[in-house]
Amino acid sequence: MKKIITITNVKNESDIIESFCRYNLSYCDGMLIYENNKSTDNTREIIQKLISEGLPIFFADEVEVKRYVAAKTEIAKLAINKYGADLVVPLDADEFLSHIDGENPREELESLRENVEYQVKWRTYVYEKEPDLEQGFLPFNFTRYRNPALDVQNKALASRWLIKEKKAEFSPGAHYFEYPKDYKDSVAMEVHQKLVMSHYPLRSKTQMMNKAVPNWICKWRETFPEREGHGYQLGIIWDELKENGEISYELITRFSLEYSVPDYILAEVLPTIENSKTIEGMIDTGFCSDKLQLRYTDYKEAEKTFMRATLTEFELTLASLPKREWETIRLLDAAKHENDVKTACIEGLIKDNENFKKDISDLNKNIADSKKANDDLTNLINVLNQNIKEIFNSKSWKIGNSLIRLFRIFLPGKKKVSTPTDSAPVVEAEKLWKTQYPNYEREKTLSTDEYKGYLELLFKERKNITLNLTNPKTYCEKIQWMKLYDTDIRRTNLSDKYLVREWVANTIGEQYLIPILGVWDSFDEIDFDSLPDQFVLKANHGCGWNVIVHEKAKLDVVEAREKFDFWLGLDFTFCAGLETQYRGIKPRIIAEEYIENIHEEVFDYKVFCFSGRAEYIQFQTGRYTTLKRAIFDRNWKLQPFVNFHPKCEVTVEKPACLDELINTAEKLSAGFAHVRVDFYILNTGEIKFGEMTFTPASGFYDFDPPEYDRRFGDLIILPSEKCEQPGNADKAEDNNAEENYNN
């Protein structure tokens, strides 16, 4: 059995601290709390009374840190080294770890693998009315939580192995881990599907005043805050109190809904959920209801605390003024010295600039000479092309070339040789598959630190627009973001055409799989005598690496071997623009039963799924001739756009099994921000699984018309744990917390 310890930093949480401790102790082995005599209310006294009951709560006052962010990591190390924790659960005093089915979270925590960074999503409850003081357990006053589309923040759980072996450190707010460079890409990350973090940040008008006023004074003392953006939420409350003497109901309900939600989510998501901003559902405490009787909480104590906390912050501010005056003088001296250094640098730059002007003048002269030489060469090429054209258009050439072709018909066993009039490519057609990946060697030599810059250059080259990874909007931009930051380890196994079969069988049933005839590590292991007359050979670790065998007797075994030897030596990660989910797949060759609809043709139905919902279906035909596509919505309404390939002009009938197709796709895509699930529909009406594609076209679709790039992008809700979005409100919350902690 694992030893599970929770860790918490607290300050002035007297209204909720007893509810917090009694609930979370129902699943953990102990609580480590860092308070360090910072509270001006009776938070510490309540904790001491709980300890006197014999509850396994310990103060972590021995931890010495200067910054709030570092405190979480140091307390986690203390929990492991002194108290023997196998798993550390970071909590704020307003967070209650819950199971979505109302069960004890302990069983799920016991099942966690130590080498995975697990994250638990927030479920933030909203203020509806002032809490009932007779209710007891504080969360019972909250019956609605905000739409999960607004709660993009997670909390990371820390195993002993991550802290000790991978040197993991909590990010601000403990939303994810930061690792040393050597370990950065070696840990898988997974959002837990059964656990949620029930979150109660704004609980009453009194608690909100206690949170806002002293902390805003603290911010003025430390940082002179900006009076705009989400970081100014505290300042808005300050202004409201100063102007009206109280906080309005409208203000507290709005803040309750928007608290710690990033600006880009408020702007883009909030208007789309106008009728479902909140969801009904109270925290389920059935597994521990006998342990939630409160003894020491006095909700009226918070009212007494307000003036004490405010005066304390004023006192600290006044005491800091002489220090600030000295600090200002020191900064002015430093600025003067820096200005002198800059002046010297500018004088040097002026001198260098004169030298640069001379170099540029010489360079311009060389460019002019080169341009003249280039113009002369262009004129010669034009003359040569005109001469060649006249030769090919002459009667003697046409008659002679026709006789040569006729003569070759009667030379058995001779391989045809291309002439300028009947074959343009220089490379033999059957060898073109060797030249498909011109950037392979370049991509393979990149370090992971260089991936971002490379994708920005490649995106500019392919689409002639600048890639925005800071705030991606379009479908193609978000696919590039996912290639860099979506580290869900399941994507690798599900991109493996062999291993994905187990997922499909367990999720929707074996009847949807194309029967497999064999699997081998190399081409020479294939026993062709055991295979039927028709079959398909595939490399499991890439895209398009197939050999379709219509008649086994006509299979060119030498060419097939050459292809598979070449493909098995490639890592598809580096073939089409850093599709990182393919990294680490063991190369294999698999043989599947041959399927077709008509005339060696098979019809593809590619289902685009977003957050587990099928939105569009792409019908594809002409696999062996001219590839054409038609795109439908989930109700089989033809859409007025295509991507990449020409539009299929033939009317495509609605499949009789459309509902079944959508249902199976949604089951397979559940839990992923975006995946395209590909199927075939046979003439019998049977649905057969093809593959799961997490980065279609490697994120380089050419949508026609182009506005559909943005429409598709709006459907992808990115994982937020490593998204570097501007104006992220959680940063404001964490900064406030750091300032409170230091004071």
C-alpha cells in the first residue's frame, strides 16, 4: 500500500480549513501544512486543535524558502524524506480531491504508475448566495460548478520517483512539473479521467474582502500593480469597496465564474456556452460523511479578521518605506552607471557603422557585377531552349522518333528508355518513393530544443504565413502545437498500426478489425507460400507505406523487398515535419486480408473527432488513380470546402450505417483533444477500422476556402498544462499567492 501525503500552503483560511482537513484526511495518510505564523485569523489555532484530536496533521515550519513557488517542491521533499511519502498530493486550502462517481479517491491513487506525471482537472464551484452558517461542512453550500470548457487548469500529482529520480519541481500553482534539460522529454504525462479537484476559491462576501483588500495593499507595497487585466481583479474589488462600501452581488458572481480563467478562454469560449455556463452537481461525500462534523469553525470569525489583516498590511507597508527610499537611491546609482556604459557602447557602434557602410558599398558593387553575369546566362539559356523547341517541332524529329518507338516494339526483353517527349522525370517512376522525404536527414539531426524554431520555418515555407504557437487559432497552427506539447503517451501506441488493434478490440470489438495474416520484423521473414493470392503488406510505423497485392504471382518481390528495407530503416517522426507521436514505434511488417469495393478500389471514410465528438466525415476515392475528396458534417450534409485534393463531383450516398460509424469513431476518440479515425465501409455494409491519425497531413492542410482552417481550429480545445498563453489568469493568481506568502 502506498503512503499518501497531502501538502498545503495556507494563510487566513479559517472559514474552510477544518472542512478541508477533515475531508482530505479521509483518503490520505497524513497532511503536511506550511503556515509559518503568517495568518492573522485563527487558521493556525484550528489546525492545532485538529492535531490535538490525534489527526495525522503536521506543520512544515522547518522549511526555509524565499519564494512561494519553491515552497511546494521543498515541502514535497520533506514529505518524502521525513514522512516516507510514496505519493504527494499538492492542495490549496480550497481544494478537495474527488472521484467523479462519488467513490473514495484512495483506490485510484493506489493504482497510479510512479513513472507518469498525472494531472487532475479543476472543477470550480461558483458563488450563488451567502453560505448558510448552520450548514456545517462548507462545500455543502455550493451546488453548481462552472462549465469544464472554462476550467483549463490542472493540478499535478508527485510520485517519489518523479521527485527523487527525475528531479521534478512544481510549476507556479503546481499545475505541472518542470524538469532539468536531461529529463525534460523522458516522462509521460496523463490527465486522470476519474479524479477531479473540487475547487472553492470564492465563498462569501466576507471571505472575498479578506482575500482582496489586504492582498491588494501587499501588491502595492511590493510591485505597484497595473490597473488592468486579470491581475487587477483584486484592484477592482478595492475600487468597488472604496466607492460603494460593499461588494455587489453582480461583481462577486461574475468573478466567481471568471476567476483564474485565461483571457483567451473568456474571449473565445464564454460566448459559445451562454446557456450552460454552470452545471448542477454538489460534491459527493458519501464515502466519508461520518467524518465531516465540524467543531472549531466559527464563520463569524472571518468578519473580525478583516480589520486585523488590513491593519497588519498597512503596518508592514509603513515599515517598508525607509527601506524603499534606500533601495530607490541604490537603483538610481546603478542606472547612472548603466547609462555611462551604454554611452560608451553607442560611441563604438557609431564607429562600427562607418565601417559597415564601406562594406555595404563594396557588396553592392559585387551584386551589380553578379546581376550582369546572371542576365547574360539567362539570355544564353533562352536561346538554347528556343533551339531545342525548334528541333522537337521539326518534321524530321517527329518522324524519326516515331520510327524508333515502332522499332522497339520488336525487341523483346529490352527495358523501355524514356525520351524527352514521352517522359519528363529524371528519376525512374518506381524509385520516386525514395525521394519523398527531402527534409529527413535535416529533421533527424535536430535537438528537441530546435523543434519549435524548425516548425516555424517549415510552416512559413509551406503555408506562407507566420506560425503562432503562443496563441494558436487555426487548425494547422493547433496541430503544430500538439506536435510539440501534447505528450499523451497513448498517442504513440495508437499510431502503431499493429498495437492499435488491441485498443480497437477492447473499445468497439474485434469485428471491426480487418483480419491479420501475419506480422514480421523484416521482409525476409515473410512466408509468401502461406499467404493467399490477394493481400496487403503494411509497415506499421508510418503513413502510406503499403504494397497492395492483387495477384501474388505478379508481385515483384525484389522491388517490394527494396521498399520495405528502406521504410523499416526510417523513423516517420522525421518524414513529414516532426510528427512526434511516431517516435519509439518498433518497425514491423503486417499482412492484412485484401478488401475492395469495386474495380480494385476501396472507399475511405475519415471521421474528424474533437474532444470525443465526431464533427466531419471525409469521403475519399481514387486511391490508385486521381485522389478526390468530399466532406460531410455528421448529418451527411455536403460541406462547401476541401483540403489538399480536388473535390469529388460524384454524388455520394449517405451510408446506411452512418450512426454506427459515428458511434464507433466517438468511442475510439474519447479522451483526446483531436484525432481523425479512418474506416472502410464494405459493400456488405460492414465497417472496418483503418487507422487513428493524430496530426492529419502533419498540420499542413490547404483548406479551400481558407476560412475553414479557423473553423476547424475552433473545435480543438488544447491541453493547457504547457500552453504559454498571454494574459493567463492563473499566473496572476500565483503571483498574488507568492506576495501573500512573503508577507
